[in-house]
Amino acid sequence: MSINHQKNIIEVEKVSFSYGNVEVLKDITLAIHQGDYISLIGPNGGGKTTLLKIMLGLIEPQAGQIKLFGEKLQDFKDWSKLGYVPQKAINFDPLFPVTVREVVAMGCYGKKGLLKWLNKKDQTNIDDALAQVEMTKYADRLIGNLSSGQQQRVFIARALAGKPEVIFLDEPTVGVDIKTQEEFYSLLTHLNSDMNITLILISHDIDVVTNEVTELACLNQTLVYHGEPKKFMKGNYLETLYGKNARFIDHNH
Amino acid sequence: MLEIFQYGFIVRGLEAGILIGLIAPLIGIFLVLRRYSLIADTLSHVSLAGVAVGLLLKINPLWTALGASALSSIAIERLRTSKKIYGETALSIFLSGSLALAIVLIGLAHGFSVDLFSYLFGSIVTVKQIDVYIILGLSVLIALSVFLFYKELIYIAFDEEASTVSGLPVKIFNTLFVLLAAIVIAISIPIIGILLISALLVLPTITALQLKQSFTKTLLWAEIISVFSIITGIITSFYLNISSGGTIVLIMLTIFGIVLSIYGKK
């Protein structure tokens, strides 16, 4: 698959959204290109998750529209091009009786269609996905018995099993330790640079993601900044985003 | 032991019971995992109103219970997804509302209180031959639906949001699912009784969950526990001349207690 970094795969056009009277997103326009590794950052309540859910069609904006792969979201059918890793570290039922392999298999279901069983090729895709995230030896373990870092890898494998072109991740590193977090980001870099998967990542770790991603989009109701992380660091955006007393907290001491 | 099978009602009861024992966990496992257990209680009370209508109009109560349960399940699902009221308040409106309706209908026709008792707590004596055929037909329908949409039902139960993103028609499946639950509940009434149905749906699954197995193995264990409890429950209730529904639930509870004491410590 050749990568065309000029090609828009997700277009957010003049999107506004409010919960009741509270305006969460105001007139957001943003294009995400093939091969991008973009992080959505911003304060809590700034609209990151809302925008992600609008892009995925889970909620409908009051104004504006979304285009996925050049098509209006309402007309878009090819959902298997999208992978989604929800914020599971917190709200996932550890008693649900599924093995790692059963979870990863779910990634194939949407593509497979109704009334069709998984075939050998799907099983190979599941094996490959498990191998990519180095979870092969845990395939028969129950998902609830793994650490949150391992669970997060399984959810990435589930997204990979559908062979997506773009993966959306909602705060994947919440609740994992620094070492796990580092391994996690190197896995994401691998997916982006070696497997050419476009990544859209919501994150709180501004200091970490600025070193990892190729693009940053900062949201606080409006799109405060969109561009390279380096320019973001030079600008005065943090103050605009978080107020005057914002500074980076160094996790590594 | 064998003389028990000379009685037609026991044979009919066992036939209907085994069918219900087989299909109850198919629906119960999803009800438990989706935190929908309470919907079983609500739909069983709605079925009671349906039974009262049937007894009053002299129609087979199984049909009226099915109709009431199916219609209400769709209405509850609509109310829940409209987000105009909380999900559990939708359930309590239907639970108390249908109980009120049932009591009024029962009051209107004084005569059938004895019959009603067997609908409340289950009595295989009420199972007629035609009921066995109705239960058989609907059981095949339910087993087939769960078999055909097994992978989608698991995905939606595990992660509704991600399954929506993957393009599955989640709303249609949710409606289909509550409709299937409504059918199971309505046809279980003669065996287990309205007040005990949620135990039939919930207990085998939560017992099997303690074994910490994969999804399919958990379902298989729930099936074994469910069918075993129903067969032993019906036979025991025959010899001791006690309510079949109560006996079945107590057997299920005993198995749950044993399994929990062995596996629950881990």
C-alpha cells in the first residue's frame, strides 16, 4: 500500500456540538491525511472524546459534517477500514467470560458480515494481530485475568484483526505504568511507520505525545492548534489551552 | 421410577421443561452480561397481565402472555434508547403497571384464583399438548436466532460502542434480542411460574461464570446446570407433591452455592 500524505482520509467540516446549552465544540474544521499519526489533546471537557465519537458516527453533530475516505459519513459503508480502541482500561467488565482470542476475533465480525462464519484466512488475521502486539502466548487466557497494559494490547489486536487503514484510540495509556506506556508508544510507532496505519490518538500525556506523534490537534471548544508538535512547543499554546500556570510535569524523576 | 412416565402431564411437563432448560441460558447469558437481568422480572409481570387477559377471554394464556411480553419488550427498548427516562425507571413503570392491570383483571373475574396460583409459581399440570408444540416451535426459533447471530450478540454484549463502529446494526440486534427474551419468558411460565422466571434465566449463567471459562464453555456449563436442575426439579416435585417452579429454583440455588464455595475463593 503506497502512502499518499496529501490524501484526506478524514475531513471534519465546520462541526459544532453542544450538550444542552453547553457548547462543547465550535466550528471545528480539521483534515487528517493518510499516514498521519495525530494526537488530539486539550483540557478535560475540551471536546476531544466528543470529536472522536462524531468522527466515528457514534454521535451526531448539530452543525457541520464528516467525510470518511471522501464520502459523507451518512453514506459511508466501508466501516472495516476503521479500527477503534475505546477507553477500556477503566470501564471494561473484568468478569466477562471471553478469552483473548475471542476478543481479537470480534475485530473480524464487522467485515465478515451477517450469517457468515470466520474462515481460515480470518484465523490467520487473528494470529497475525496477536503476534503484532506480542500477545500470542496469552491467546487462551481470559481477558479479565490480564494486566491493564496487556488488555490494551489485546484491544489493539482486535482493531488490527479487521485490517484497518486507520485506528482511533481513546486515551489508551490511562492507568498503565511508565514502562508499559513506553512499550505501548513504540508499538504505535511500529503500526504507523512499518504498517502504514493512520493513527488518531486522544491523550493526556502532552509531554509524551509531542515526542511521538507527527501532528498535534489541540482542542478547547475550538481548534486552538493543528500542526507539527515542534511548532506547538515553541508557541504559547499551552497557556491558551490550560491557563497561565500550566507546565509540564516530568514523570521520569 | 418408571411409573412416573405413565402420567401424561409429567411427560408433557418434562418435554416442555427440557426445551425451556435448553433455551433459557441462550438468552440468560446475554441478559446477565448486559446487566439486563431486571428486564426478565419486568417481562414476567407483563406476562402475568397477559395470562389474566387470556383467562378472562378464555384464550390459551400462553398466546396472550406471548403477545403482552413481546409488545412490551419493544416498548421498553424504545423508551430506554429514547433517553427520555432512565432505563431502570422504564422497567419499573412496566413492572408495576402490568401488575396493577393484572390485579384489576383478576378482580373482574373472581373465578380463576386457583389457576392463577399455578401461573405464579409454576405447575406442570397446566401444560397442555398444544403448549408443548408451541414451546417446541418457539424454542427452535430462539435457538436458531442465537446460533445464526452468535458472534454479533457476543460482540454487542462485550462492547456495544466498538461493535457499532464496526458497522453492525446494533439497534436492530438489541430489539431482536429483547424480543427473543420476551418469548423465552412467556413460554417458561407454565414450568417455572411468573415470580421465579428471572432465577431460571440468571442462576445457571452466574453459576457457570464462577468457573471462569471462555464464552462458549461458560454457555455450555450453563446449559448443563439448567437442564439438570429442570429434570431433577420436575421429578422431585412429582414425588414430593410440591411446586415444580420452586423446586427447580432451589436446586439451581444449591448448585450455585456449591460452585461458589469451591471456585469463589480464587
